[in-house]
Amino acid sequence: MERQIRYQREADLEWAHNFTKHPNCERLLSCIQCGTCSGTCPLSVYMDLTPRQVIAMVREGFREDVLRSKTIWLCASCYACSVECPQNIKITDIMYRLKREAIQSNLYPKRFPIPVLAQEFCELVRRRGRNSEFWVVFRMALRSNPFVLLTMARTGWDLWRTGRLSLRMERIQRVNELQYISAASKEVD
Amino acid sequence: MEPSAKYLYYPGCSLKGTGIAYEESLLTTFCLLEMPIQELPDWNCCGATTYMSVSETSATLLAARNLALARRTGSRDLLAPCNACYLTLRKSQELVAHYPQIAQETERFLEQAGLPRLDSVRVRHPLEVLYNDVGLQRLRELTVRRLQGVRMASYYGCQAVRPYGEVDDPHNPTRMDEILKAVGVEVVDYSLKTKCCGGSHTGTIHDVGVRLNYILLKEAMRRGAQALVTICPLCQFNLDAYQAEIRKQTGEPIDMPILYLTQVVGWALGGEFRELGLHRAISGRKLVEQWFTAKKEAETYV
Amino acid sequence: MSEQKNGEVRIGVYVCHCGANIADTVDVKAVAEYAATLPGVVVARDYKYMCSDPGQELVQEDIRNLNVNRVVVAACSPSLHENTFRGAAERAGLNPFFVQMVNIREHDSWVHSDREAATEKAKDLVRAAVRRVYFHKPLEKRRVPIHSEVLVVGGGIAGIHAALTVANSGKKVYLVEREPTIGGHMAQYDKTFPTLDCAACILTPKMSAVKAHPNITLWTYSEVVSVDGSVGDYKVVVKRKPRYVREDLCVGCLQCIDTCVFKEPKFDDEFNMGLSKRKPIYIPFPQATPKVVVIDPEACIQLKTGKCKKSCLEACVERGAIDFDQKESYEEIHVGSIIIATGFQTFDPRRMPQYGYGKYPNVYTTLEVERLVNASGPTGGQVVTRDGRVPKSVGIILCVGSRDENTNRWCSRVCCMTSLKLAHLIKEHTGAEVFIFYIDMRAAGKGYEEFYQRVLNEGVHFVRGRVAEITDWALDPSEEGKLVARVEDTNTGFVRRIPLDMVVLAVGLEPQPDALNVQRLFGIGCSLDGFFLEKHPKLAPAPTYTDGIFIAGVCHGPKDIPDTVMQAGYAAAEAIALADTGYFELEPNTAYIVEEECSGCKSCIPLCPYQAITFNEGKQKAYINEVLCKGCGTCVAACPSGSIKQNLFEDEEIFSEIEGVLAYAQ
């Protein structure tokens, strides 16, 4: 039987106080917990924490719960919550912020395909300036769950026969410009 | 520097791969409208939703590079057909405009990379370019053939209409419906027109993603739509590529063509089957071939 | 009395400790000692609480015994005690405007912590006041007489109650109402919370009392078109719109409605929120007061085209009350004070397309449902959907157009209770499963929480979550043909889809669409939310910044009926007090024009926010109405020829004060 009480010393209040200082996270404290975000979110029925709960938890400083959750990765960035929120809270942007922090602090669920895909994607783009749809999915599958490739075999075939599957590894010409991006983000993030 | 075309075209990674038909139909349609478009030279991936999940700075700078490149060619209008690319580019503009620190970082990067400063490049989407720059009246006039007795539903997806309601209204967009009607298509009312297709989830949490699309397809069928018309390559792919799997899982006979707006409009304006990428349809092939070949007697030549 | 003795100015300076508030930070003794050294100062004291009786006594004794004829009190803010010290001086025989207050609390001890610097600052401020007060002139508060008649604008429950209260005190009241009948929104309600009193039953006796009252002149179907003058002396022009029926002849038999050429009613019945139709000749509801029919000129064939059988005339051939030639008329009245009780409109839920109002037929507003449940409503009290079915599941969505950055930020205060009431009534009428979707349940009034308990115990479902959307998309066979509410039920933690036969939107309360015009007409202010602005939100919620004009009811801000009645009573009391006093005293800090110096450029006229400046074409000079002037100083500063001056803020007074403050730099 797991005991579920939360002691106040577990709450990271400094993190909570600083959260609203980030771009687009300013209105988080206005949340009246109405639940419209969760009600409109197409993915909320799959989430461990609903978007509303995530906002409540950020406010109260339960940092690890939020950063370890699958919820933030399930967000499809459809912006329905941000548009419907009666307090104009940019929930989608808050989710992005949490995703970034989850990666930086290494608290994200390691075998969950979505953060894995994100990192593979970014790796490709960082080095080559473009991504190759096929290779990103392939590498993601290898890292998280190779069986996915089997389920996608039919799709792969369909794409191939209609000329929509490009196996080329794309790259921009002036790749050197990309290094400045990497440098800038190392400094800031 | 004078641009060779009014619209610079930003393909984004999808339009060279799974969304190649969008590029083909876009170029064809704009050519038929006598609005030349030119591909942005050396464009880079916009980062879409994914890069923002990893690094805000990089995401903004990746988008900024494209905007700066557009500026360099002297063009004012950057056409981004993919909803995600459109939103990402617009978003970085908003971040730079509202957050001085981000503006500073962006300026520094552009300087280092030898790129021009960001300067009011307008990010455009084909839906609103067709609506605003071309206009319904001109589309009506230029229509040379109509699809008889074919009912379609518009699917706008998310990121073109949310959160910036500039391409169309976030709650009740109607521009695509109006354009389709203007080119002679019978449009069906569709409540789920802005419900998310799951984006990249079909590739990662596959079952969840596929279900979201099943819902969209089923409701479209229930409403009497024979095809869905989209404006985003990822939406098109999601709706198009998994119908066989859905048929197997649910037993429901879903085999619906998923068309790009530019394909339907292009065809109405006189474009040909292959040059509009219509041969690349995965689902509903028979119907696509039936509707879009010039040999049908039921056509009206206007 | 004690004026300048031989022209000598004798200044008394009093420095207050204010307990520890000032004395802890400012060395008040040092300030008083310093003040004693200033030219013109004959006495300087410090005391613990200057505003107390002994404190005031100090000042009064010095006026009497030391012939002090200028008083400087260094203490708290004048907004608290200026009148206290002016009054003390006056009672001792000194003109009250020879008193100048210095704020060494809010401006000094409360905002600084460095004792030495704060004390020096206090000395600077006192020195400035000493120099200023030298130039003060003896001013008189002008009194203007108050006409005892009162105008009440708006005939809802607020206006009705205010009118009756004033009329009962013996004063004459004009009650002007825009609609053909008084009663307002309250007449549309079925039952009222929390007692479930029938709204019409408690309202109609008051409506009759208004009609019957000898002191009330009731003008319905009328509007105020112009307001001139100021407190005590308002000249108001009221436009009486033509009903095309003579009020003095019509007895309300309603035969003309039966005989109207329209066999079937065809026009939206506004009283029933468009849920039923009426004819061009109609009476809003059976208990309309006055009980006189009215003809809608947009609908009546005779009025629009001139070609009608006019069978209505036949029905009224004996009394001849119908008069198609009736014209609008104007009445000019002279009143001392005005009570504005113009009410509200409800939020238009079409602004929230996600709830499907106007798209799906079975989405209603609370006001529409009030008419449905009402026995004299369009369905005779049957709760049925627009397609005639009795609903088995009904959802009530709260905060539609309230608590929302995208529509209205405020809480409309009454919707929670209204929803509880409607939930109870709907369940009673239909036996349906009723769901209330709420963010918070606000039940703060007397008997309200108990009513909430009652409804809880009737088995109404309370889902704590704001509905994200109402859709006709069925995900499950049980949802076919229904409207589905998708919502996160934060109580149970589930995201739910609830199929409903009928959806009721609890729409918020908004200012009337013409509130800004009304505001300008009467010269009052609006707050940020668009409702009329009160003088003080806590201590004066019925008076406005414009003397003699009071507000009551929801036009001031959303509130329920008991609070409306209370506020209407408050406004009425103020109006009665004003009339009974008979006069109104004006602050003399008004601007005045030195006629010889006025160049007639007219720059000042459009600048005055109170429209107090007029132009005398004959003399080509501007003239300021002292009674309207509030002393804001805009014209004084703007006048290019410097011919406008202000009492209590003369040039010498201001410059000497500035020099006094800056003297430390010399």
C-alpha cells in the first residue's frame, strides 16, 4: 500500500516563483483551475496528469512530478487549450518549457518514444540543417522500440510506391552558419 | 535586390518528402494563377514543434535564419504551406518582437552568420493567399472545370488557425470552404475541422495517433463527405497513410481520398493529374482517379 | 471675527506626532522649533494627536488668545482631516480657508526611513506651507438651492424602489422608462432565489404602487435626451416616443390585438426572448404597467405603408384610443437630483462559438429558460426543446461571458444562484438529469448556501469544470442526436463526455449597449468594465463624482435583487437628504476668469471635463459656472493669456510654496 502524502519540504518554491519569468509563461498564476484546457485537449484522456493538474503542480512547486510525467510529451501543440483558456494562459508554451527542462535535467521518461524522437530530430537538424523524415523515425525506433518499424512497414511501402519516401540525407549548403546556433543555445539554455 | 518572384516559397522538410504532392500542386496552381513563386535558397528546417521542445533559443534562431534569408532576397512574402512551418516562423517573429533578450540573441546570431537583420518579412499561408491575394471572385472566373456531385469536407488542422487567427478564425474557420465552393465543389459541414490529427504522434505513440485520425475520418464519412481537403502535409499524411490499418482494426470500410486544397483548386483551374501530384494518393485511389481525369462525361467545361 | 489685526499676518504652526506614525521617523519637536523661527510665525506647537478634540482646541485657543489668523497643520493627508481643521478654525471664528495642511505622514514619515533626512524634508514642507498660507484669501462656500423633485431613469426593480421611496417622503418623482412598461428584467424571471418567490407576484404590487402613487409621474416608452445644469438645478428634456395609442384613453382591454389584420403573430416577442411571436400591436406582458397597448412602427402595416384595413380601430371605436397620427413629444422637467437605474443586458453567447448558441437549436440562455419555465411564458411553463421534446438531460454551463479574459473579466455574481434555481425548477418540471458545470459555486447571500444544499440534495449533478465545447459529434452510440459537453470533471478527475438534450448557458451581465452614451449624457464616469462609476467602492457605492446624480442597481455592477433594492434605497435616501437640506455647499476651489484679461480665444471651453465653461457671444468672453466647476485646473493651466485663475491655487500661492520647498538650495 503506497502512502501518498506530500510534505511541504518537497515543494520547490523557488522554481515555482521563477517559472513565470520565462517567455510566454507569465500568466500561469492567473489560473483559476477551471479545467477548460483539459476538457478541450485531444490527448488529455491519455495523460497521467491533465494539463490543468500540470499548471497546479507547477504553481505549488512539485517539479519532479511534472518533469517526469508523460503528459508534457503527449502534448501535440494543437494550441486548443491556449485559445480556450479564459485567463489567456499560454499552456502550450508552458508545456514546451517543461519539455526543455525535462531534457536538461534528464528527468524525462527515457524509453518513451516522443522525447527520443525529439532528440534524434534535433541532432540531425543541428548538424545538417534539415531532417530526413525516414532517418529520424528509423533512428528513433532503434533507440526506443524497434518493433514500431514492423508496424510501419505497410505505411513505408505505401509511401515508397507513391514516390513519397525520400531516403536522401538532406543538408543545407552553408552548414557553418549552424554552429552559431548551437553556440548561442549552449550559452542561454 | 529585386526578387524574381513576389512569393518566396519555403517548402519545409515535409514538402520534399511525404508531402511532395503539396509542392507539386502548389507550384502548378500558382503557375495557373500567374503568380510565380521561387523557392527560398538554402532554406533550413524550421524545427517545427520538435525543436521548441529541446531548445527555445535554437528553435528561434533556426526560424530566424530562414526569415533573414528571405530578407536577403528582397522579398516581403514568405509562403509556408505546412501549418507547422507557418506557425514556427510566425512564432519566432512574435518572440523576437516581444522579448528583448530573444531579440538580442537573434541579432547577435544573424551578425555572426553574416545574415541581414530581421525586417518585417510577412509569413504567408497558401489558404490565406488564395483568399486574400487572389480572392473568391477571381477563382470563380478562372475555374474551367467543376467536380459534379462530389462532396468534400474541409479539414483545417490546428496550427494554421491557432493560436494566431490570421489565416482563418480559430473557432470557426470558413475560408477553405468558401474557396472550395468558389471552384465548384459541394462542401459538407464538418464539426471536427479543427480537431488535432495528432501531428507526429502517429510515428511515436502510434495507436493513439491512429485513433485520432480514425475519429476524423469516421465523422467525415458520417457527414456524407467523400473526401477531406487539407492544407498541411502532416495532416494529409496522417489521414491518408493509415486507412488500411484502420480498416483492419475496426472493420469499417474507410477508404477516403485526402486531398490538398491546392490539388482541388489546381484541378479546377485546369491543372493535370500528375502535375498536381494526384497520383501520389495512398487512400481512395479509385475515387481520385475517377474524379480527376479529363475523360469524364459528367464534367462541365465553363 | 479674527481677521488680520492691522493687516498683520500671524501664523500658527502645529506639528502632529500622529502617535508613532509620524514621530517615529520625523523629529516633530525639531520641526516645531524650526517653524517658530520662520517669518510670520507667532506660535509653533507639536502634539500627539492634532485631530483629537484637545488637539483642535490648541488651534482654537491660539486663534482666540494669540490672534492667530493663519493656521498650518503638519500632519496626515488633507483627504482625511482638512475638513476637521477647517471646521475647528471656523468654529473659533477664523475663515476656514486660512488653514493649510502639510502632509508629513503619507508624503514623509510613511515613505522614508532615514530620520535625519525625513526631518529635514518635513521642515522644508512646513516652510513651504508657511510661505503659501501668507497669501491665502478668505473664501466663502457658496450654497446652491436644491429643487425637491427627483428624476429616476429606468423602471426596473431599482428604479421602482427608488421612485417609491422618494415619493413616500413627499417629494415628486419622474420615473422615465425606455420600454413600454416598467418591470425590467425582474418581470421576466419566474421564481427568485433563494426563497423561490414568484418574481411577478412580488414585483407587480410595487408596479401598481408606482402607477397609483400621487407623487410619481410615470413616463414609459420615453427616454432622456438632454441634461443641463448641475446639482439642485437640472433641466432635463424627456422624449416621449409615440405608442400610436393614447395612454389616457386606453383601458387595456386588448380587443385591438385580437382584431389586428395579422391573424397569426409574426414578430419576435422581445419579452419572451424571441421564443414566441407577437403582433405589431401588443402589450409586453399581461401585468404591464401602464396597461396600455403599443404599436411597433417597424411591424405595423398602417405605419409602414399607410394601406391597412385598420381593424384595430373598429375594436376601439368607443374610446378611440388608437391614434396613428401620434407624434413624439418632448417634456422639459426641472429636478434637483437624478437617480440612474438603467439596468443591464446579457452577454451574447454567439461570441463564444464553442458553445454552439445559434448553431444548435437546443442551446439556450438562462434568460430564455426563465421564460420557458414561467407559466405565462411561450410554452405555458412546459420545459420543452425547440423540437418539442421534453429533455431527459439538461446541462447548465456557468461563466459564459464572465471571468474570461476573452470576453468579460468580471464575475457576474448572480449566475451561480440563478443556475441553482433553474436546476431546481427544470428538475421539478421535467424530472430530467440536470448537470451544472461550474468553476466555483458562489452562494454568499442570506439563505444562499442553504439553497445550494437543497439543490445538492435534490440530486442535481455538480461537475466542477468549465465545458470546453458543445458538439453534435457522437463518439458513442449513446450520444447520437444529442449535444455532447466535453469537460474535465476536476472533482472526480475524469475527462467526461456528457450527452445532453438541452444546454443552458448562464450568460453574464454586461452594461447596456448605450452605457457610454448615457454616461456622457449625464456627465458621470464609467469604470474599466463599462459599468457606471461610484464615488467610492466601499463607502459611497451609490453617489457618483457628479453631485446630485446617483446610481442604483446593475447599471453600477452585477448584483442580485436584495442588493439592488438596498442600493436603490441608498440612492433614494441621498436624494431625499439633498432635497430636505434644501441647499448644497460647493467647494470654493473653483476657477474664475478675470474678464478684462480674457481674449475670447475659446481654448478653455472644450477642455473642461464638466462642461462648466460657456461663451458669452455678446461680450466675447468666456464664463465659468462655479457650480459645475470641480477645480481640476485644466483651463487655468491652458489659458494662453493667463486670465483664468483658481481660488486656493493662485499663482502667488503656488510659487511661494515652490520657493519654500526649494529654499534649502540657496
